[in-house]
Amino acid sequence: MLLARNAGKGAAPDYQRHQPEQTLLYQIIEEYYPEFQASLEANGRTLPRYVQREFEDFLTCGRLEFGFMRVRCEDCKYERLVAFSCKRRGFCPSFGARRMAESAALLVDEVLPQEPMRQWVLSFPFQLRFLFASYPELMGQVLGIVYRTLSTHLIKKAGFTKTAAQTGAVTLIQRFGSALNLNIHFHMLFLDGVYAEDAYGKMRFHRVSAPTIGELSSLAHTLSQRIARFLERKGLLERDAENSYLLLEQSDEDVMAPLHGHSITYRVAIGSQLGRKVMTLQTQPSKSQNSGLERVAKEAGFSLHAGVSAEAHQRDKLEKLCRYISRPAVSEKRLALTTNGKIRYQLKTAYRDGTTHVIFEPLDFIAKLAALVPKPRANLTRFHGVFAPNSKHRVQVTPAKRGKKPDKPEAADTDWLDKTPEERHHAMTWMQRLKRVFNIDIEVCEHCGGHVKVIASIEDPDIIEQILKHLKQKAAKADTNHHTQPPERAPPLTPSLFGPSQTRLFN
Ligand SMILES: [Zn+2]
Ligand SMILES: [Zn+2]
């Protein structure tokens, strides 16, 4: 059983201020991931490589032992180390938080114009969630159907035809529900209106009013019908008078399918409780049915919600919304251990029946994390209409004023947010971006206010070890000298430790 490991330890030296290995999530994964793997292997199964890498990289994320950047003040030469992060999209809260900040900043600064925006959220029946987890390419095709349906609605409502006007949307595909369940659903940030060219060839924006409940219901109905027909044509769905069935070929080799299935249906995926409902805690009285004021329609397991919008001038609200929909799957703040060693996770908001927490056996918790890992190359951010990279209007409409790149026909399917900053932006410097993303001001020295520069990236294990050893000795020495330096100040590194041949320098 896990016990708090850091109890009674002295204050950490400054160069290790952030210690991911001290977090509960880290300790749970470190302790139970090997056991989870062993129990799969006992049944002749292994996790796919992409899921293994997610766990392995998580255990190195943010730890100086596995590499870091050296950051130095150009004036006083004060140095700091910034550890690498895992850059994985499944469940790492630390990289997830950076990705969230970066995605939101990018969308607000470079993509979304100063026009009213509305969030449309579409969630799916269990069977479709399962299908999307296994076949991300189908999810992309379904998203195309959803975009066409909603954009046609907006264009008609604005009084135009599809040849005369265009709208646009950015979709962030969220894979999780608040109980760590796999719940693949679409958050679409739609222009709350359309663009049409005026007599001078300039794009003008025409606002439409918020959807009525009647419009939402009819759209939800249309969507469910169109998606069902699409799946029928693909030979994946069979319908009779009462029911519809998904026809999925499943091989026994597929380790992920049962993990996905159990996660989607809130069931235990491993151990003696296999197949039972995940345990929940109800600590609040149940609420009566919804007030009727919510802008949401439900149809055959689909639910379409369009109640949140931001006016053109509400850029902060828009950025908050962008952050909300790109937030990480796991919140460390809501994670706790019960007295008998189970894992308790608090819901973001209580369910209507008063449920406030879910409780997992540790191995089942690992199974739930595994189910949240997206397949490699599954593209989770999509641009449609005027925001599509191949749109001829994008250059006029988006704040970054970037146009189409004819040499990249696949551009519509590439994930902007997964590219390196160098590849996709020119407006912000790398430092400005780091500042926004890491929420640390590494451009200005915290001691003298001088200009700070990233000088190297240290990745060689031998050099890493050498540097950390050196720093520990220095820190110990400073400790016995009764803090001749301010306690939060790391000792400057000796330049002789770093030769250019040993480090990869940033430009
Ligand atoms: Zn300085
Ligand atoms: Zn990470």
C-alpha cells in the first residue's frame, strides 16, 4: 500500500523545486503500473507500445535526472535548470497543463477572429465512443458530417446559400469524462454567424441568434440519422425496428478493446470485481430534473449542447473557454487515497443523483489511465471552414493572417498544436511563448532583472549525472555555511562542466 513518502524530509534544494516523483499520481503509477502489466502478462497479453511509452515517459516527466534545459542570465550569470516534460497526450497533468495553456493562447492569438463564438458540444452513445477509440479515422469522418450539418444550419439561418457564405469551427476532441471514464466527445468552437463577401470582395461577418431548443432538437435528430446512415454504408451498423447494433470485428489480441469498453461503461476492468460498476460515493442530495433553461437536446444517446458563447470583445472569456476544453484528463487536486489504499477521485461537478466521487482499486485505476491514451497520430484538434489550412479566406479572417500552403495538401489533417513552435508561429518569440506556456518569466532574471537565455539542452545521461552531483555538493556546502546565499538561490554552474560538444545548443 502507498504511504506518503516525503513526510519528514527537509526542504528540497532550489534546483529541484518541482519534484514530480512526490505527487500522488506519480507514486501510484510507479507502484502499480508494473503490477498491472504483470497481471496482463499472466493472461498472455501485453499493452500496445504506445500505451507503454505513455507510462514510461510519465515516470521521467519533469525529472532533472532525465534531462533539462540550462537557462542563464546574461548579466549576473545566474543559472537555472528546467526539466523536460513527457509531451504525451494521455493523462500527464503536468504536460497537459502546458498544452492547455499553449493551445488556448494559440487559438486566441492566431486563429480565432474578433467575432462572437459559440461552443457546440456533441456527445455520443456508448457504442460510438467505443468505435471512435478504436478507429480515430472514423471519428474524423463523423466530425466532417457534424461540421457540414451545423455549418449549413448557420448559413441558412443567416439567409445565405452555401456558395455565398462560409462559417468556421475549431474542434477539440476531448476523450474523457469527469469520472476518468473514456468519453470521446466533440467541443466545437463555432463562429456564431457566417462570413460573406460584400460588393468589394471583402469578407463581412453576419451574426446569427442563439439556437432555440427546437433548432437544437432538430439538429440532434438530423445528426443521429446522418451518422447512423454513414455507419450503415460502412457496414458497421445494422438497424432493425427497435435497436441498432454495431458490427465490430474484434480480435482476441486486442488488449485495449476491453479496457476501452469497461472505461466507457463505468465498469471495473481488472481483478476480482471485473465487470462490476465502478464504486461511487454519493455525498450530496440528488437534484431534480433540469430547469429547462439549458440549451441542450438529447436524441438516441446523442446530446447536443450550445449554451456557452463569447462576444467579440470577450477575449478573456474565450481564452478561458479554450483552456477549459483543452484541459488535461486527470486533475491531481481531485485525486486522493482512501484509508484502505484505494484511489478516490472527485468529480468536477456532482452528478444529478448526488454522486461526488468514484473509487478505484489501484490496478483498475491504472486500467482507466491506459484507456485514456489516444492512438498515435490520432488528431485531436481540427480546423474547418474558414479556419481550415487550405481555406482561401483564412488569411483574411484569422489574426495570424496565414494563408493556404498549396504544397501541403494534407495540411487539413495535421495537428497544429502538436507541431513545434518553430514550425507554426512567427509572431511570438520562443521566449515569449515559454513565458506564457510555463507561466514563468524566464526572460527576465529573478535576481537582477537581466536578460535570460536558454543556453543548452542537456540530454546525455553521464553529463546529467555529473551536473546534478555537482549541484548537490554545492547545495550541501551552502547548507553547512548557514545560508550565505539566499535559500532559494541555486549555485551558479561552473562553465568548465559544459563543452559545446557535450550539449545541444539552442539558436
Ligand atoms: Zn541576473
Ligand atoms: Zn508529462
